[in-house]
Amino acid sequence: MSSFDVTNATQRWRIDLAYDGRGLHGFAEQPGHQTVIGLLRETLTRTLRLLSPPQIIGAGRTDAGVHAFAQVIHVDLPPRLFPDDRGEPTERLIRSLNMQLAGRVRILKVQPVSKEFHARYSAQWRAYRYLVVESEGPALDVTAHLAWVTHGPIALDRLNQAAALVVGTHDFRSFCRRAPGTELSDPLTRNVTEARWRHVPDELGIHPSGAPVLRLDIRANAFCHQMVRSLTGLMVGIGQGKLPISLLSERFESGDRDGLPTPAPAGGLALIGVGYDEFAGGPSGFVG
């Protein structure tokens, strides 16, 4: 079988994928660590017999331990994925990649798109969900990979009063890890269009006590590093009555990160949708 020179690629491909964040050092490539992009580059290069690893661009980065059910990437590859005509090429690629990725990453869809499509810059919104378990008892290890197990009651009305303050355009400097090369005074403005908490059934039985499960759904044009986890940590503190609701508005004004609760654990967070126009194949996931 011959090899392909990826530098001569003429077709852009959109790939929708999901992954279990356990055992992965986040989405972005990091030398010496197993990451989502690292696995994908290695597997694509081997499967398509590329002469060099392709560049992969994602809709957004997720931290170590964070899950995704609807991540989107784009990659430039030869228009003819395989040199022979055996089988439908995109389905053949999906089967081959999933067999090799062995459940760590799951390819959901592969489709050709125009060169104007960009997984990050064409995205109009991103949607995440966070799960919290209210419990008085010990948790199984597996629970921590799926939800944040907290102790003591959490008032749903206080959670949603806090979430209502998050909606809108704000400077989220207080709730984001500062990127290298930026100043503390640089604003991190994002537009949050949805933030809502609700009780959901524990249909997977993720906690042996059958404790209530709280779900946060949050959507924005974009998120900065640790934004959802930091907001979740603060909102849960407000819901437990440990922190005043006014603290949210105060930190939007001050931009001060000091003294805020530790960001909520990574295991409870999952990327559940990315919004695109129809020219780009429409949104990923099942977010309305």
C-alpha cells in the first residue's frame, strides 16, 4: 500500500467524536502525555499511511479528566482516504479508528467540508453539562469520574439565582486560569446565553445511596480555561449557604480570583454540543 503526503492534502474533513477523560491528559497535545489529539494524530497517521502527522484543530480544549460527547475537530487529508475502492471510505475510516482507539476515544461522524470551515472559529457556541451528587455517605471511585460528590444539602433555588447572574456578557477573569503571555488586567469577556440547574434522575446509578443528582447546563459563545469548573465551585458554595450570591457580581466587577473556592473536580464536566451553521454540517450533539 502506498503512503500519502499530508502536505498535498486538498480536502478538509470534519470529525465528530466523544471521549472518556479518565486516563487522558486533556485534549491538547502535550509531549510525554497521552492526550486526545495525540491519540488521534497517531491513529490517523497509521491508518491512512500518512508520511507526516496531520494538524488537528478542535472546537475547544478540555482539561485532564473532562469528558466530551460532542467534540468537533477538522483535519486536512487527501480527498481519497484509501488508495483502493474497498468499502465506503468514511465508514471504513470510522470502523478502523474506533477499533484502534479501543473506547478511549470514539469517532461518531466523518464528513468532508469546505476549506472555509474551521472547527474553532466557525463555532457559534459551546455547551457543557456538570453533574453534582448530594450525598452524606462515601462515594465509589467510579462516581468521582462522572460527578462531583458533595456533602450536605444544596438549595436548587439558590443555585439558579446564582446561575441567572452568570447569564449575559461579563468579564470572567476571576473564573479563568490566566493564559501564558497575558496580563492580569486583560479582560476575558464571554457571552453566556444559558445557565440552569435542575434535578435529574440517577438513571445510571452512579451513586449507591441513590442521592439526588443536580445537573448544570451552560452555553456560551466560548469558554476560557477552567471557567465552568470555577463557576460551578462558587455556585455550589452559594447553594450550600456558605457563600453570598452577591460574590458573583462583585468578582465580575473586580476581576479578582483570590479567595474563591477551588474549581469543581474535572470528572463531573462534559462537553455536550458545539454549534455550527448548516454549511458546516450543523451542530454536534443533541443540544437544542
